[in-house]
Amino acid sequence: MIFSIGHLNHRFRGVPRFKYKFHFIRPKLTSVGLENNTLCNRKCEWCPNNTNKIVSRDMSWEVFDKIIDNLKSMRFTGRVSFNRFNEPLIDKRLPEFIGTVRKKLPKTHIYINSNGDLLTMELWKKLREAGLNYANIAIKDAEYPEHIKKIFDALNWRERQAFGLHLFNKNKTHNWAGNIDSNYNTPLKKICVLPFYQMVIDYKGQAVLCCRDYSREVKLDVMNSSIKDVWEGDTFEHYRRHLIKGNRTLLTPCSKCAP
């Protein structure tokens, strides 16, 4: 069936053009998050880890290599990040992981999200030499810790462009798909674009729906399939088809999610 612009405008009347464009054109995967380990050294009140006991698990080299080789076969050039609900710096292998990504996927943007507690100047240099493009240091306290200030002050102008600092505003957070109590009424009648560009893969090699799916309510195996097949598969397509219209009621965990 051939859709005319008039037909599209009628079907999606009142919906901005970019939203229904995603519905008909298969979106491109541009961001892959990797859970290199499961632990975090903090128990922040706005994070589900605060009320859950976390068992220490590491992503194996076998799983990691298969993911990166899979992305290489796709000629992936987007962002590779090392974070889920974990603190990536706990994992001593992180510089090696980053170096492997840089070698096999030279055009990617490599990113970490960290609380900065374990960061030292020596580690910062190792991460950068391995190929890290950017570190987002999210501080939960009212001001930056002294060791972070010292590292930042010692950096030249160019290095500071790769060293992001922000104070976390606990009043502007979300409920992580219902895993944190909030005052939001769910389900929201609101679109979500996360499954249109992002895939998050846990330490087992399972793709979860998005970065907010804390409980892994949607799990898709990319070890015995492929990242491309999962990304273009029925499950992601099903969620996109509903989320582009803001229909969350029958979707898990989207029906419980609030920004």
C-alpha cells in the first residue's frame, strides 16, 4: 500500500512530523549501554539500588567481546557507554574494556557515567589513553568533593571538555519504571523515544527495553541471536508502535514509568 503525505497527515493529525517519521522508517541504533558490572558503592535515595540488595556480577570477557564484535559487524559508529545502575569505576577492567572498544570500533563515542568517588588522576589518564571520550561525573552532594575539584583544576582546557560535572538534582528525577515511589499518576499519555535509538545490555548479554528498566522486565538475548536482529525484531517494534502514540497502558514496564 502506498501512503500519501495526505494519508499520513490524516492518520497522525496533531502529531509532529518527526514522531510519525519514526513509526514508518526503521530507526537507527545510535546508543548502546553496557553493564560491565552490577555493583555501586552508593545508596542514593533516588535510585532503586537504595532499597535492593545487589549481588556482585561482572560481564565476562566472552560476553563483552561478542557484543563488540557484533557491533563491529554492524559498522556501529554511535555511542558506547559503560553504565546502567552500577558504578563502572568499581570494575578494574574498565580501561581494558574501553581500549577494546576503541580498537574495534574506532569511530564510536565512548562514555561513562560515574559518581566519581573512585576517580583518581592516575585512573583518569588511563581511561583517556585507552580511548574514553567523555565522563559524566554526577555528584549527589551539595558541592563537588575535594578530590574531584583537584582533578578538574589540574586538567588543561582540552581535557576539561571531556570531564563533565553536574550536581544531581534529586527533585528532578523519575521513578525508574515504578521502582521508586513518586507522586506521578501512571500510566502517562506520553510518547517515549528511548527504544528508537537506545539499547542497554546487561552483564549476561541480555538486552533490556531501555535504561529505565531496572527490574529487567523485558529481556532479549543478543548472545544467541544478534544485536541487529533484536533491534529490528518484533518486541522492539511492538513497543515503538505503541510508544510513538503515547499508549503505555498495556506495556510493561512502561505503564509504571514516569519522568
